[in-house]
Amino acid sequence: MRFQDHTVRTTHKALEDLLRSAAAIPPDRLDWSPNETSRSTLSQLQEIAAGARWILAIVRDRRMPEFDDHARRESDRLRQTYDTLERCRDAARATTDELLAEVAAFPDDHLEDEIALPFGGGTILTMAEILQLHYWNVVYHLGQINYIQTILGDREMH
């Protein structure tokens, strides 16, 4: 199996796991967070719904897109349009499908190409690592949503 195909399969599964867990949160608790510095389930879903777009730009262009104040404001504006579980779910599936089509078509001979990203004080990632960024982010937020469920008293594995 190609690395890209494995990434597509595991990312689709992780996204569906995330969406199933989020759907188990009581509707009146979707925008609730455990404290003032924590994020709600809805906030995390908004990130997943919008976040695949900038990764898609990196995969397509093989460089970091502009991420200036205007780009950040536009990203924030877009996230706010995903104001329900259903809108987040639909957008997350659509943007993930678009990203994963590019991942599936990514050429093997460019997996080790490197890209500099400004996050965390600056980091260099291979394109193989970039192809898995959305998977990593989805799984990260799945854990956070599962933790919210346990705080709310839900111990069921969804």
C-alpha cells in the first residue's frame, strides 16, 4: 500500500470517529468548555472544518501560503460560518475529501521534499509529514472532545 493511500484511509476513519464523538455531545453543550482557557466541541469542529484548506494549499503549491493578518481574519470569518454541528460536519467532510484527493494523487518522488512552516517558532517538515497534518489534527481534537465527554459524565465509547 502506498503511503498516500494509507493516509487517505486513516484520515477518513479518524474524521468519522471525530464526528461520531461530537454528535454524542448534548446539543446544549456543544459550545460549552470546561474553563475559560479551554475550547468547546463546536470550536474544535470549526477548526477541523476550515483547517484542511491551508494544508490543501501547501500540498498543491508545495509551499506555505500567506498567513498574514488578513488571511487570519478570513480564516476566523470562515470558521464562524460553521455555527452548527451539521454545518461543521458537512464542511469538514467536504474540505477533507478535497484535501485527500490531492493526497491520493501526490507523487511518491516528492514525499521527502521539505517545507518550512512558521508554527512553533519555525519548523521544517517533509511533504510526507504535511500529508498527515490533517490526520494529526483530527486525532488531536478527537481526544479533546472525548475528554469533554468524560467531564460531562459520558463514559461510553462512541
